Amino acid sequence: MKRVLKWIGYIVGGLLVVILLCVGTVYAITSSRIAKTYSTTIPSLAIPADSASIARGQHLVESVGKCQACHGDDYSGKVLMDDPVFVHLTTANITRGKDGIGGSYTDDDWVRTIRYGINPSGKSILFMPSEYYTHLND
């Protein structure tokens, strides 16, 4: 009986070691991908400020991009998920108001963020659905 329990202990211990190695490997790979810095070349764009262009931009934001679905009705960010065990996921405040990034972003920063999902420091914005916006023309 001792012999059987000893072998069961070896098997369970071996499985735990394999599982820990797999989890560690996945953690290392995903951490390196998250920490990766991307260099992007942003084509210079002439951003129009006339009323027709602003109305078109508002249409794209509200009807096509549906930015308010993630960033809130006033674009000041909101909590998307709040599970104390799993994740607390909030979106960015994209306004020019208090704690908003809108006042510090340049036109190139907005293009980089919306089209490529990369913030001004070159890091990936994990939950930005930029794959939907890369096709938008200038």
C-alpha cells in the first residue's frame, strides 16, 4: 500500500510541476508581448476644422465607431468589468477635462491610437479595437 501511495505522490507531484511550468511559460510569453514597444511611422495628416468635417467626425465617433460604448456617454471613461477576483477594467478618459488625455494628445497620437492601438509611448493599448478603424481613410 505504501508503494502505491508513493507512486501516486510522484505522479501528482510531476503533474503539478508540469502545470507550473506551463503557467510560467504562458505568463512569460504574454508579459513580454504586453511590454513590447512598437515604433510606428505616422503619415502627416491635415486635420480639417471646418463645420462639415467636424460633423462628419461626430458621425464617425457616434454612429460608426461607437466610441461611447466603451468610453461612456461623455467620453470620460467607464468601468467595463469589475470582478474582484479576476479583473478591474476601466477605459480611458478621452476628454480634454480633468484627468483626460484629450488635452495632451497630438493629432499623431490620436491617429496612432485609433488606427494602430498604440499609445504615445509605443505600448499596445490592450482593449482598443483598432483593427476596426485601420481601414478608415484620412
